[in-house]
Amino acid sequence: MALLEMASVTKQFGGLTAVSNVSFSVGEREIVSMIGPNGAGKTTAFNCITGLYPVTSGRVLFDGTRVDGQPPHRILRFGIARTFQNIRLFSYMTATDNVMVGAHWWMKERVWDGAFKTPRGRREERDIEQMALELLDALGLGDRAGSYARELPYGLQRRLEIARALATRPRLLLLDEPAAGLNPQEKNELMALIARMRDEGLTIFLIEHDMSVVMGISDRIIVLDHGEKIAEGPPAEVRENKRVIEAYLGSGASQEARTA
């Protein structure tokens, strides 16, 4: 059974149809990429999955349970986490504190535990801090744990946002343009990180424009154009698809994809 399924999902904004009757699935421990030109409906699809937008029609299912219509905090509790195209870190908080924020939804302490610094509250805060430090270390940020988010280079801010998402203990991680603004070395490190996360049991669904990243890490690729799904399949099949070439890649980009 698919971990994530979009079934005939349509999302309209007034007279504009941003996503039109789109269906696809993402299996456990898969890396699936969604590509398409700007305005194709990719981020809208992500927002429908994560509860930021209600679907106009259709269904979104996670592990067999219907989740469309649920608010974002409930979607998170199902085990779906995401990052954003525009980084949304707490600039004046340390890297450690940013990651700890991601863990607070599953903490067991009550309001009074935090307010009165009860033994249970202090113990859980220490445990969460240790978890955050371990996540930072795993993502190559261990030596920047005490740095403010705004002080980190752009590529490390991207990693910090992934670490904060991982702190929510997701089963499915949605990455929105994770390679945007990264240099070639950072892109290679990102690809290795995504592959490692999948090997450790996580399912990855990403939006990405960089074809070298998409073709290098994806098990399957979904292509949207003007809100409609026009292709789906493994990288070798998608990059040879004439409709994809015409709608998105173009002859030059298609040649680049073939040699990637």
C-alpha cells in the first residue's frame, strides 16, 4: 500500500485551477521528485498534502487514512513534515533551539512543567536538547549548534531546516526546492544526505528544478504542467518523454539530462 496517495485532487482559487485532477502515489522508502515549469502547481500540491490549502475535490491519503481537510498541526502528527522553498528559520534562535522547536509537539511535559521548571520538565528538555545535538551532528552542523540561524551560510541554513523537520519524527519528508541556491559541492552533499535518510527508513518527496539532482536521486519522477500530470515514471523514462521535453525541459535541458 502507498504511504502517500493523491486521488483525483483538484485545487481551485476562484476561477483559477492550480491543480487539476491529479493522482499519484509515493511508496514507503521511495525518493520521488515532482518537476514542472514555474506555475505548474507543484507547491500547491505540497500545500494540499500538508493542510495549508483545502482541496477543492479529490482525496489525500496517508498510510490509508484520509488527511485532506485536516489542519497543518494534525497533518504533522500523522507523520508528514516539510521544508519550504523560502527558508523559514527562527533567525535569532540558535541552531539547537531551532531543532528543539520541531520536537515540542510530541513532548509530554505540561505547561506547568515548563513554567515551574519541574523535574520532569527539566529532564525532558535535556533529552530534547540531546536529540537536537545528535541531529545537528548527523547533518554536519555539530560545530554550529550554538550559532544563530542568521549567522549560518545559506547551504547550512538549508540543512538546519531539514534537521528541524526531522525533529518532528516524520515518516514522510517533503522538501520544497532543497537544492535552490546551493553550489555544486553542496548539491552533492544534499544528494548524499537524502539517500542516507532514505536508507535509514524515511520516505522523501521533493520539488526540484535542478535536473542533475532530480535525475541523480529519484526512484520516480512526476511531471506537472499547467496543473495537470503529464508524465510519471523512472528518470530514464521521463527524460525521454516527448511531452516532458516540450513542456518543461526543452531541447537543451533534455540533452543535459541525458548526460547527467
